[in-house]
Amino acid sequence: MSNYYQPEIETASLEQIREWQNERLVKQIRHVWDNVPYYRKKMEEKGVTPDDVKGVDDLKKLPFITKADLRDAYPYGLLGAPLSDCVRIQSTSGTTGKRVVAFYTQNDIDLWEDCCARAIVAVGGTKEDVCQVAYGYGLFTGGAGLNGGSHKVGCLTLPMSSGNTERQLQFMTDLGSTILCCTPSYALYLAESIHEQGLSDQIKLKAGIFGAEAWSEDMRRDIENKLNIKAYDIYGLTEITGPGVAFECEAQSGMHINEDHFIAEIIDPDTCEVLPEGSKGELVFTCITKEGFPMIRYRTRDICVLTREKCSCGRTHIKMSKPMGRSDDMLIVKGVNVFPSQIETVLIQQGYAANYQIVVDRVNHSDTLEVLVEMTPELFSDSLGKITEMEKSLVAELKTMLGIYAKVKLVAPKSIARSEGKAVRVIDKRKI
Ligand code: DLL
């Protein structure tokens, strides 16, 4: 068993976890008060001083940090360590507004890579594995995080980055990759390409670590069947480190949050009230060990549920559900809340792959919803003369799921533009 299964940490008692969190939180709050004027000002505005924070129970007294704060403080206003102690930046993949730039000291990189190493070990990774990292490298955190984690576990690491599918498949077959790390949409794309090229017999993959975008349980099953592997979820965000903030274990029922580094809360996104365990709401993180970019009560906008139920893997750290959407990009179409994951569920249940694009527009003051759905090659070759019928059937299923009419257009396999990184699922023309 690798060093990066850390039972003394990962299976610690709740009392022990709280003790670490209390001690580290108090230290972190004192540190930002003394060293980060932006935080001090926010705390002063709320009438809180470090003396008011004695442990996790006092977290709720502290102000939240949002993306708007990151924009205000861009680029250096939230630095928690001297710039000369920072050794790296990473940045978000967002296309609008200013990018988020996060700073890392060497300790930050170490703890981040430890978290990713834990994720790899949790899917059965050891130094005998060949780990193909097909997340983007560069400013995006996916490649860097899993690459570092893979090194720490001692896997043979293939730093492929995303894209160049031919090369991915060549290395995967020639070097016998056993673990694949990439976005779930790219995993599906690779699976389709493997199938088309008749390479299934030459693939040695046993597990995949997929995250960075929303994917449903149906999509998990689809990937598992197509690649004949176990598919595990991994969650994270640039502001908090990157991938590895939380990861799935063999139980595949929620992701353990690395609670020795991050304290998680769930709040009501409208009232900001802290909700009890088991409630659905917005996830908020506080970094208690990070130095360069120590986020305090950062509002992720991701909607999920936290549970501290006993896990069959033995880990005691609290679990988060798959994000069920975002408090800010949930679509409201004709007054109805629409989550892309609902549409995905219908498509997969109807035998389509999760390759789709949702286009929302406003015509004559009324919202329109259109779903472009890529056919699988099998459906495509079988579809002659049946397209209208197939589209009608999807319209009916979507109406049942969403409660509103969505126009459906079936398109040829691989005709929806793919970034080969994160899939562009939604085009909301009303905002342009
Ligand atoms: O996506 C970090 C990452 C890389 C996670 C590789 C997992 C694997 P950002 O680009 O900053 O960071 O985007 C963060 O992506 O707030 C979520 O909305 C979404 N997200 C990340 N992981 C998942 C997941 C990386 N497993 C934003 N399921 C987050 C659903 C996810 N959404």
C-alpha cells in the first residue's frame, strides 16, 4: 500500500478531525488578519476580530469571499504569503471577465499533490500503475494536480495533456495505461474512438478519475461499460487548490473532502444561512493550511449535500455528493429551473451519449429552449427515415422531465464542437 493512503489522517475520529480544524483555523484567521489587509477590512466591516474565532463553531461569524472579491482584489490583493515565497500560479478556465489567478507556495503544491495522491490511491493506484493524465496542462489545474499526485504515488506518469486523440490512444495501447485521468466528456470521446478503431482488446485500463465538470450517474455507467473500467469522480476548484479537494473511494457514493486541509459548509445561497448536515445548498470552503491563496469561506456556487455517514472504505472524512448544478448557472427557462444534468439523464436513458448542447434564446419576449443531440454511430446508421420520430420521442421525454417544451435537433456523430477539455454544454444567447 502506498504512503499516500494515510490512515492516521483519512480514518481519524471526528474529535481528532475537529481538533486539527480548530487549531489550524484559529492560526489561519490570525494570519490573514495580520497579513492580508483585504481580509482584515472585510472582518472589520462585520465586526469580527481573530479573538472571536476559537474554532469551527465560530466560522459562521466570518464574512464570505466570492468571485467578485477575487476580481476586486486581482491580482495580488488576497496573497497570504510574500510573493517571493510563491513558486507557481494556476488560473481558471473561465472565458468571461477576469480570470482567477491563484498563488501557491511550495508547501501549497505539496499539500495539493498529497490530496491528488490520496485520490489515486483511493481508486486502487500503486507504483505499479501507468497513469495517463489527459487533463489540460498549463494554467488549468487538472494536469498539474493529477501529474503531481501520480508522481507521489509512484505511478509511471504519462503527461499527455488534453487533445490529440490519436496520440492518446497510441500511448494508451503501447504503454498499457491502467489509470486514465481526464474530463468525463473526453473519457467518453476516447471510449468512442477506441470502439471505432477496434482497439478495445488492447486497452489495459482499470480505473478512471474524472472530474472538472458535471456528469451524471448514467454517464458513469456509460463510461464504465464502454471502457470496461471503474469510473471515479474527483472534485476541486482553482481557488481552493485544484482537483483533489474531494475524491471518490471504492464505495463510489460521494467524494471524501480532505478535511485536514479544507473545512466545508453548506449554506442557503439566497439567505447565506448555514444549513444542517444533509441539506442541499451551496458549498463553501475554508482553507486552513494553505499559505499563498488562503480562501476563507469561499462561496463555490456548487450545489450539493454533505454527509458524514460511515463509509465502507473506512475513511471518516465527510462526503460531498456530486454537484447537482450551480447556484449561478442553473438555467431559468420560461420561469422553470432547468439543470443540464436533467437533460443529460433523459438522453442517456434514451440510448444517446452525453454529447449535447443546450441553446437558450429569447424570441418575441418568450424563452426558447433547444437541445442539439449527437447521435451515436449506431443510432445514426439506423436512423434513415426515422429522425422525426426519434426527435419527437425525445421532446416528450424532456417535457416529462423538465415540465416545459424543448425543441430537439438530432445531429450527426461528432458534429458538435468539442473543446476536448470541458464540454460547452450551454449557450445562453439571452445574456449576450
Ligand atoms: O475544474 C479543477 C479540477 C480539475 C477538478 C480536474 C477535477 C478534475 P476550475 O477550472 O476552477 O477547477 O473549475 C471549478 O468546476 O466549481 C465545479 O463547478 C466544477 N467541477 C469541478 N469538479 C467537478 C465535478 C477544476 N467532479 C468548477 N463534478 C467547480 C461537477 C465539477 N463539477
